[in-house]
Amino acid sequence: MKKILKKILIPLFSIILVTSCNKDFLNTQPLDKAAAASTWADANLSQMFVTEIYNGVHEGLLQQNSLDNQTDNCLFNFGRQDIMESAISPTNTGNVLNTMEWGEMYKRIRATNVALGNLATVTFDAATAARLKGECYFLRGYYHNQLLRYYGGIPIIKFGYSLNTTDFTIARNSYDDCVKGIISDLDSSAQLLDGKSLASGRASKAAAMSLKSRVLTYAASDLHDIPTAKQNSAVISGFSNPELLGYVSGDQNARWVAAKAASKAVLDLGGFGYNLDLTAPQSKETAITDYQNVYLGKGGGEKEAIFAKYYINAATDDWGAWFPRNNMPNGYHGWSSTEPTQNFVDSYEMMDGTKFDWTKPAEAAAPYENRDPRFYASVFYDGTPWKPRTTDGAAIDPNGELQFGTYQTGTGGGTTIPYFGLDTRNSNIENWNGTRTGYVIRKMMDPNPAIVDMNQKEEIPTMQIRFTEVVFNYIEACLETHDEPTAITWLNKIRFRAGMPAVTASGSALVDAYRNERNVEMFAEDQRFFDARRWMIAPVVFGQKVKIMVINGTLKPGKTVTTYRYSKDNYNYIYHIQEIEQGVENRSWNDKVYFPPINLDEMNKNKKLIQNPGYQ
């Protein structure tokens, strides 16, 4: 059976100093900790130490308030996002996920430095030591990059502090130096892990190479090319330390060439990717199943996972396992936490590859028909067939279909009464959890009908890096280096798997098609937050108001309904798009939000730090 790294429950080993003593009763070892000498003298204890460092990955994509809630893609149901209102500051940094939180990431970086320092002198077998070092190099690069892509240049720390250290403060490295430092670790990791077979969930050569693809793709982007960024942002232009944000000189095209080579190296590895060898679009139903298999990590979709975190329900209370409770509609006693916006839903094309158009009467009358198959695997919409309801909802909705609108019951043309859908904020089941946008996320939701109670968990892996992201990185680098034929070939591989026709655009239209494809395919995978920034389109897409869907179903004349069910035979459905009410979230954009602020506590502890632009 293939071993899988699951959620680690052991505490971080305390590194303690053991001194000699003449009194035997004082010369005892604690029962819940391992001494440093014992830890690094034993291969198993050393592996346990390194294994614990993986816990810095946390819930990843499955966090209740994910990064997509801080983009135009989604709205968080339980509170305004200060970052989307440009209301963040060093004293109010908004919702910083623990996977980008300054202190949490440096805690993990420190642990890798402790491990690497000790692994250099261990006496157990060299192969195990080399493999553990390879994992630590990857994790150090990973955690440094989590900070780099959020804050810009950060202190790159590759040494361990000791009791003899007199100065614990350190300045931020330039963006250029950060990229070089991270790539150096990833190259070391790939070399040490070459040919090693590790449990799923642990670092690998492919993971190191794929993260390198991400780092270099970001580094080549407009946001980090300071001459370009200055032209697009007065805030960046006025910053006195632009070297912290990107490259102040050099050849941006050369950086794209490097990103292209790094991505192509992963594609050439072989053994990864799922159904990306098709020559034509597959059927809608097959495409839906394949897309679900990718995020469920089964049925061949597990080949997409290059670096992922896995769960065992019985052994973890991690919030990632509670994704169904956090996100199922309120009519199932879920919390509807992540709600796709109408802005995002409109980005799904029609099945024939044309852009959805509200001005076309046929499409406006049936907005959920004939859309990109990934829509049906990613978004709960009005009338979605789902699971049997819990006992209190089953009598009201015996069909298990989502109800996001207001409908009539009674007789059309006669006496009617309004009925508020079970999954709305007027529901008689936990109305405080109802969707505000008219949608709820479906992606990453286990379709197992047995998982319907809010007290049940799921075991869906949270993919930190998947193969298709690297494919997109390669496509983008091809576009930037004027290799459109190759870009189109690989873009259509992704579209064919999704059941969508080939793209034939060129020039700026092809770039737009690529960006839309990346957002739709990688929805809710922590991509949009960074992509819109590095492309410097955030002022347009993040500054727009949240659009929501309001649905009214009116009975057709002579039709009698006592228990509501979605039916175009019985109902005329009217779809109204409107902006979300003021006060729920008042979105606006300020260029300072390209680089969020370093928390004031960190600035006070380390006087060598320079704050990001717009927060001084």
C-alpha cells in the first residue's frame, strides 16, 4: 500500500540542553520530549522532527476563509474583508492566512535551519540524512516563498540562532536576492531527492522543481519588474526601496526565458498530469467527472498532485477536514462560508466556447445551461441536484435540490404564497448561514451522500502544487516569449480535458483567454489573489463591486404546486443581477494593497525592517 503523509499530531520536539549533575534524581529525562542529542542520533526521531515541520502547510486551500474570498471570485459569508476594502494597515493587517503569517512562517523556517544544522553531523545512514536534508531544503524554500509572494522581499534566514547570538534583528533582502536564495534551496532539494521514493504528502524532486516554476513565473511578471510596475502604480513609483518589491534593472524577457525552462523541465519529467493527451474535447459528463477526480484525488486525478496535504478523519480536527460543514449550504446545516460572486460565474464560457452574454435572451433565461463543465463541478447554483436533506429538511425538499431563490406555491393565476428557498437567508433552517450571492462553492466538496451532517468530516487532499499549474506557467512563459503555437497547444490540452473547444485567438485576445482559463481551472486554489496582482489588473478586477444573483420563480397559469421543486414546466424564472448591499462589503482598490503591510509588532521587534509602500 502506498504510504501517505497525513496530518501530524506529534508536538514539535523541544531542543533542550542536558547538563551533568551529581544528583541522580536531577539527572532525569522528560517523558514528553527528546533531548537534542537523542533526536539527531536516531534516524526515526530525526524524521519525526522533520515531519512536524510540514504542519506549517496548515489547511492550505481548505481554510474556511480562503484566499479566493479576498478576490473578485468569492465573498466570505461572515465578515468584511479589510484587504478588499483597502482598509489594511500595520495595526490592522486583515485576514492573513496562517500560511502567509510572518511569525508562523519564520517559526517553520527556524525549524528547518535547526534540522539542517544537525543533519550535517548525524551518524546514522547517509542516505536517510540526505533525504531529510532534501525535504528541509524544499520546506525552507516553500515557507520563504509563501512570505515572498505576499510581502515582497523578506529576510532570507539560512542559519540557526543560538544562545550566543547578540543581535536577532535582520534586514529584508532584495527581491532579487530572495528569489536567488529560494531557488538555491529548491535546486539543492531536487538534487538530494532525485531518485528517492517518498510517501505522498512529502517533498519530492518534482515538488522542488514545480515550486521553482512558480517562483520564477512570479519573478518574471510585471509587478516585479520595477520599471513596468512604476508606470502602472504611483504608490510603487514613489517607494524609496523598490528593490524590495522587484527587479530594478535587468532583462524581463530573460526572466521569462528562465521561467519557461523551469516549467518545461517539470513537464519533461513524465508521470504527472491527468488526461492531458486528448486531441478533442471530451463529453460534458466525462469532463465534470474528470475535474472532480482532480480535486478529490481519485480515479486517476491523483496524478495531478505534486505536493499536497492529506487527512485521516479519525486523527485530525484540522479545519481542512471540516470543509463540508464550513461550506455546504445552510439548508444542509452548512455555513456557506465561500460564496462565488456573479462576477466569477460570468467568466464560465458557453459549451461552444463563446462568452456568456446576458444581452442574449436565450442565455439570460437559462443562465445555468450549456456552460463550461467545470462550472457544474465548482459552483452550487439554484436547482443543483445534491444530496438527500437531513431529517428536518427532507420533508420540505424531498428531492435534495438547492433552493437559492424565492418562489410561489399555490396555483398560478389564482391564490399564491411566497416560499423562500431552504438555502437562502430567509430559510427556516439556519437563515443566518444563507448565501448572500446566490451561490455556494462546490469544488473540493466530497459528493459522498453519507457526508451530509455538519458533524461529519471529509478526506479531500488540499493540493498545494498541482501539475496543471505548472502547465499554465509554461503557457504564460510561451506567450511572453512570443511562442503562441506552443502556448495554444498546451492551453487546448487543458480545455479538451474540460470538455471545451480549442482556442484559436492570438495576440492580446489569446492572453485574455489564457488568463480566464487559468482562473476558471484553478478556482479556489490560491491562484487568483496573486495572479491579478502580478499581472497588475487588480485595480480593475478587485476594485469592482460584488455582483449577486436574485432569483424569483413565478407559477405559470394553471400550474398548482404545494411542495416546491425546480421545474421549468411549472415556473417562469427571472434572474436579477444586482450589486451587493452596502455594508456587507464595500470593495475598493488602493495600490498599496499590491503588497500588504508587515504587522506593527514585527516592525517594533525588528527595527531593521522597512515597511511596504503606502503604510509609512
